[in-house]
Amino acid sequence: MVFIFLAEATLLYREFYIRRKFRKLAIAKYKLVEPIHRKLAENTEITEVELLQIAEDPSLRCGLFRMLDAYDKNEIFPPNYLTVEKGAEGYLVNWLEFPTELGSAPDEIEVIAKITMEAGLDYYAFKYRSQWPPWAKQLGWMIGVSGPYHRKSNPYDVPTRVFSRFNPFGSISPKMEVEWVHKNINPKKTGGAFS
């Protein structure tokens, strides 16, 4: 009986902790993009520099695109970041930030491969590293995957398979990691956000 109570208390605390941490992250991100949102709402000019500062940060990039889309202003999104690869990077960083995953955006991230699977489905494999949490710092560069995308995908289409097993970079090939993600993450959804 005590074990059941402790297990339930632990689950409730964990759920509370995750919600609180996620809410804190959402508020912090919104504060960074709030000036852009205010200008969009007031229909005032937004400079290229303002947009570029947000788009350069992969943890804010997808949100910026969605915000501009909501105001029918996608044409002002910085063109250097209007690619499927940059969208895939942003979605992976957002996934990594979640409290049950890495818990923060990586300090560095780089694309290492574009892998094409059956039916022309493209995945992007990235290597990333983080100084926090300590276990991530010890692992060094790790590998993560974002996809699938079709040849005609828009840059910020939402992928159905974004995942990292926190495997150290070099311990598995990008192709093998993509194959694992393709087979094991949302396995019934073969077409990504497009089926």
C-alpha cells in the first residue's frame, strides 16, 4: 500500500515538474519573440535584423515561422532559414528542449546527412552537444533525427519523427540511426505530416 502511494506521489510530482518546466520554457521563449508579435499585431514594420536575430536561434525558428504564417507574413521570413533542413533542425532542437528529453537546447548543432528512405522520404541527421545536463556533457557530440519530408515538402512542415536516443556521434552511422527512427518512432505513419 505504501509502495503504491509513493509511486503515485512520484508520478504526480513528475507530472507537476514537467508541466512547470515546460511552462517556464514557453514563457521564456515568448518573451524573446514578443516584440515581433507586438509589431505584427500593430501592423508596424519589422526590420530584417529583428527577424534574423530570432531565425538564427533554432529553438525559436519554428515558432517565428508559425507566428508570421498566422499573420500571412511568411514572405518576410529570412530566406537563408527558409529551407527544409533549417526547419528540421528547429524541430529537433524543440524536441530536445522538452523536460523529459535533454531538457535544454543544445549548445551546438550541425547537419551531418540527408538520408532518403523508401518512397522518397527524406530525413535529416544532426550531431549536437550540450554542456548541460552533466551526462550530456560527458557524452560529447550526440546524434538526432528529424523527418520524414517529401520532395515537395514546405520548409516548416511538421515532421512526425523527431528523435534522439542520445547515442554518441560515431557510435552509429547516420543511416543506421535514421533507419531505427523510421522503423520505431510512429511506425504506422509513413508519410509524415503529409498522409
